[in-house]
Amino acid sequence: MTLTKSNVNVEAQAMEAKKASKKLLVLSEEEKNQALLHLADVLEREYETILTANEKDLENGRKKDFTDAFMDRLSLSKERIAGFAQGLRDVAQLEDPTGQVLSDWTLENGLQVEKVTVPLGVIGMIYEARPNVTVDATGLALKSGNAIVLKGGSSAINSNQAIVEVMHRGLAETKIPKEAVQFIASTDRAATNELFTMKEHIDVLIPRGGGKLIQAVVENATVPVLETGVGNCHIYVDKDADVEKAIAILVNAKTDRPAVCNAAETLVVHKEWLEQYKDALITALKANDIGVHGDEYIQEIIPGSVLAGEEDWANEYLSTDIAVKAVDNLTDAIAHIETYGTKHSEAIVTEDSEAAEKFFALVDAAALYHNASTRFTDGSALGFGAEIGISTQKLHARGPMGLPALTTVKFLMKGTGQIR
Amino acid sequence: MTLTKSNVNVEAQAMEAKKASKKLLVLSEEEKNQALLHLADVLEREYETILTANEKDLENGRKKDFTDAFMDRLSLSKERIAGFAQGLRDVAQLEDPTGQVLSDWTLENGLQVEKVTVPLGVIGMIYEARPNVTVDATGLALKSGNAIVLKGGSSAINSNQAIVEVMHRGLAETKIPKEAVQFIASTDRAATNELFTMKEHIDVLIPRGGGKLIQAVVENATVPVLETGVGNCHIYVDKDADVEKAIAILVNAKTDRPAVCNAAETLVVHKEWLEQYKDALITALKANDIGVHGDEYIQEIIPGSVLAGEEDWANEYLSTDIAVKAVDNLTDAIAHIETYGTKHSEAIVTEDSEAAEKFFALVDAAALYHNASTRFTDGSALGFGAEIGISTQKLHARGPMGLPALTTVKFLMKGTGQIR
């Protein structure tokens, strides 16, 4: 990849963040919490500054004919800003993930060993439209003792910049140096690319947004990445599935919030179950306006279904459409999920506990469900308090990530002159 | 990076490994251990096959005029093979890192959540000369339920191939499919490069070897990497350091095994301490044949020291040479380590506990020592039983990595029809 230099000095900002991150290391939990609470107050107090900047982004968005959904995500209000502030107050309440002794022991020679959690250092956050990420990510980073470099989407650049300016004014009255929050004020893609290789100053990159953004970061970054993910989630209805549970779970996983990553995108269904319960299934699909893309077998059974192509099995519809695949047995269901799944969340509905065990053992995904909706793969639903994202990678953190995902460890060894 | 296709079918082998990894998921700890013990027996029984192949590598090495040290690492014997076998038996004794419930809780709606350790899947091991890695890495991979793709250095290709053939014959008599151990029988660099991007089939790459190899993997791989590291370790002798402790620690960290990554490469010394104890230091350096590369200040004090250039501060001598930097205070010492350290192991020698605390808080490294030698950053010294390598990265695993580094987690959710 050839990099062109952007019009802002990304490296200088990343270096400032690194320097500030050292100052965060010596702050107490109390000092960090007070800073977060103060930021919350300042955001609420200065909401008009933010709304004025937001209006510019909205105007640009209208000119560019953005979709209503997009405009809604971009749009701020006094209430939404109060929501951001509340988010910061909630994070202040959470347990400090740093300074925790994960294990400690003493060697025979008397050397004392402690494995302690510490901040990662500097987090690079690369995200798309939503301005709330600017506040949320800053809160999580600071609470865990990390500095942050923010690179938001160009459509929200005025809002993001105003939010950061307000937060900088707030930080000036706290123990956290304002340099701990860096905002890359550029709509230039080159600025994002520069972050990809800044290993000396940035400890981890977290992309939040669509598949393309995440792909670009994963493929081009030499800085380690926390991959948050796309979810092509499956509901497998087994031969011995209870019909009521199956239909309730399917409808919930598909329709509760179809645009989120833990929503179901494919129904994999055992042919014997389908034969027996097709009427109930068809009724439920119809009642919930679920559009079916089915294989040939399904087309015979479910009226009005569209013929599914190869792309349907891999597709995240993010709507109330669903792909439906009929299988002869559990093994074929697992093979289908293995081929097309994104290792996010997969569910089996069955009364056969052996089938559920096999599904749990063999399906490779962050979250596996037996007789429950995939919609629970979510930090707040699981009680984590705050969520950085849902990791679909296997290293460091998998599944919903809370504050501990923003820490690493140090081994601290206390001796009295021990040598080997 | 442009990839040329290698002369072996790397992708087919990686796919076989992935397929085999699924079979490992349903084996019991007992079945995995029995397989390891059997492999140990077979390696000892068939040692002559391995030695014959090793002789070919040694012959090639002699032709290429490899150094004595290199030839020694390459060279096998009946005893060394027995050592490999013992290594497998030791690994069989270790606790299974998979299937461990890290946490479990029940949501208010009754959904039961378990966070359980599971194998990563397929490990890609890219390593240099030492044939022992072929056995060690296989043992650790299989014990943790992972399949492995081995790509060793070309100078040991005959030995490695023979070892894998023997292990394959052994596995045929166990529950572990022999496809779980794949050996890329190619000296072609393109074969290594193919592994870099095989995200679908390989879950993690672990490079073992020199800095250049590790760099190449980190920079070019899209498969996640467990970076094992180079160690430019520092001993900082503070103003208030006890002279006996300081000298014993310095000599041990520098000379015990100078070629390993936890050996000290730079002495950072407080000028006041140096003034007071220079005679003792000079005597110790001389007695232990330690060659000094010092800054101008040091040159005045330590007779026979070579003038250190910028490259000395970053250098891993891996010999009994050492760089020596004089500083005015703790802050400058920390700044020097920050600039040139590799985040591996750093030590402070001092009787001032506040200085030690500051060093622990501010120095960013996997292992920090107060009044002890850096040589303890080692899985066996710390009691981990077996070591995959020493991670100098911050994500997933940091410092000495035992078997748990080869696992990830699954969230297993058991419900009775819960929806959101």
C-alpha cells in the first residue's frame, strides 16, 4: 500500500497521545472518575456549541442526500447529548480494570511475582458516522487509563470536532491532560492510513463500522487490531426442536433489531421438523413480514420465497429478510454454518441435549446458544456495563468486550538480589 | 507484497489441518495425553531414522560453512531426541488449558452463561534452524487441542521432515488424526508467504527466530500473529543501589546465557552511583570478560571501553558485550529505556522503594524487576511448565506464554426459549 501524507500531522498527534498516556499511569481511580464526571457536566453545559456544529454536518448530509436512517444516526439533540453524559457517568461507576492482580506467587528463591493489569497505552479508534462513539470511546479509554486518538467519519467531522473541543475544555480542569484525547481533524483517507502503521505510538486500533472499514484496517494495519465484527448469525432448528421456542426465537432474533450484528440472517432447518411444523412457520414468517430467500427445497414449501443464490448464504441482510436452508441432519447444519458463518453468534433450537452439546463443541463462534435468541450477544445484556464492541477474532478478546479488553498485563518481580 | 506460488500445496495442507482440528475438539484430555506419550515412545524408538536425515542437513551445513554455534543447534543425537520425547511427556503432565470455565452466571431471565476456554483451531508455526521446535510446538499444539502447520528453516528440512514422518506413524496408532500435524516440505520462501494470508484455515501464526523473521511475519501477515520477541533488556543501577546486588545482577543478566532474549544488553547507571562504585564495577566487568560500549562519560571512567554509537543503544549483542549509558536521574533512565527498549524485561537495582515503584509504573514492558536479574523472564523459571515463547506484544498474551496462550474462549448460553 502506498501512503500519501495527509494534511494534518497525525504522527505528532499520536506522539502527544503517547506522552499523555504516561501521565495517566500515575492517576488514581478517583482522579479518573472525577474527570469523567466533570466531562459529563461540561458536555451537558455546552450542548449548544455541539448542536451548532452538528447542524453543519446535517446540512452537508442533506446536500449529499443521505438516507433517513443515516441522518438519524448523525443527528444530535439536547437529549442525545445528555445521553452521552449519562454514558460517561455510568462508566465512572464501573470497576477500574487496571491495577488488578490476576495472580501472584513466590519462587523458591524468594522472588515475588505479580501479574497485574495495566492500560494498553494509546488506543486508535477509527469509526464511521455516529458522533456518540467520540464520547463513548473516550470515556472507556480514559477509565481504563488509556489515551485515545479519534478518527471519525467525514460526515460527522464538525460534530466530532466540537465534542472534542468541549471535552478538551473540560479536561483542562481535571488531572487528565487534554493531550490524552486526540482528534484527527481531517476528512482525508490518508490520515486514517497513517494510523495503520504507527506501531511506536499506538498500541491498538479499534475499527467500528461496516465490513469494508474493518476489512481495510485488518488488511493494512501493522498496529495490532481489535476486530469488531460483522455477524452472519444462524438459527438452527433441529429435528427435535420445540415449535413454540423455535418460532419465538427465530422471530426475535430476526426482527427485534434487524440492523444489529447479533440479529439472525439465516434459518437452517431440519427437513423433518419443517415437514411437521411448516404451517406454524409460514404463519409466523407472514405475520412478521419476514421475506424468505430459500433453496429449492424451501421454495416448494414456503410460498412466496425468493430463490437463494450463493450470495444469500453469506449475506447480512440487516433487514427483515432471511435466508432459509433445509438440511438433512445436524452435521450438515454445522457444515453450513462453518462455511458461511462469521464466528459471531449461532443458535440451536432442540430438545435433544446431545445435539446441543455437539453444536456447542463443534461450531466455532464467539457465542453459542441452546434454546435462546442470538440477541443476547451484547455487553449490556450480559451485564458487562459498557461495551467496546463485539470481537469476532480469537486472540485477546472474543465476544462482547468490556473494559478489561482495553488492558494488558505486566509481570512485576520483587527481589532481594536474586540471580539465576 | 506480490506472492509467487510455491511448489507445495500449502492451502490444501492448511485445509487438512483445519478439518483435523475439528476432530481434536471431541477428544478427551486422556486421549490427547495418551497420544503425546505414544509419540514420545515412537520418537525414541525411531531415533535412527531421524539421525540419518539429520546427517544430510549437517552435511549441507558443512558445505555452506555454517558457524559452530549454528551447527550445534542443528545437530541431533540419540540423547537430544530422548530430550524431545521427555518434553512431550512433560507436556502430557500439564493441566489441559481447554474446557476451563473462566466465569459463569445466570441472567435475570434464567439464561445461563458460561465463558469457557477452547482451542484456537490451527496454529501456523514459522521457525528457523532448531529441529526441537518441530516436536515442542507439536506437543503444545496437540495438548491444547489445536492442529498445527509447521514451516521450519530450510537448513533443517531433512531432520524436520523425518521427525514429522515418525510422528505421523505414531499418530496413526492414536485418536489424533495425523492430518493434525502438517509439515510444509519446501525450502521456498513463497510457501511461508502463503501462510501469511490464510485467514480461513489458520487461526494464529507464531514466528520463532530472529528479528528479521518476526518482522516479516508481523508486517505481511493478515492472519493474527503471536509476536515472540527480541529482548533489548536494561539493568538500571539507581543512585541508591546496593553495590553487591547491582554487580551480581548485572553479571548474571549479561553472562549467564548471553544469547537468550532475557539477557541484559544495556547497563543504565546513575552517575552518582558510578562515581562511588566504579572500582568494583570495573573489576567485575574485567573478571567476566564483559566488553563495554559506552557514551563519552563512560569512556572517561571505564578503561578500554569502545565509544557507543546510536546503534549500540538498540543492539542485541547476544554476546558478553554490553552498552553502558550514564544518566543523571531516574527520569532520564526511564526515558532511555522507553526510547530503545523492546518492552521485554527491564530491571531496576535500588534500595529506594519509591524509585522502584515509579519504575514499575512508568516503564512499559512485559516484565519489570526490582533487585533481581532479568533472566527470570522464562516460562520454566516462573513455573509455567512449558513455554510457547515470550510475547513482547500487548494483546492476547504478554511475557512468557504457557499453554493458555493457545486457547480462546466461547460464550455458551443455555436457555429455555429466552428472547429479548
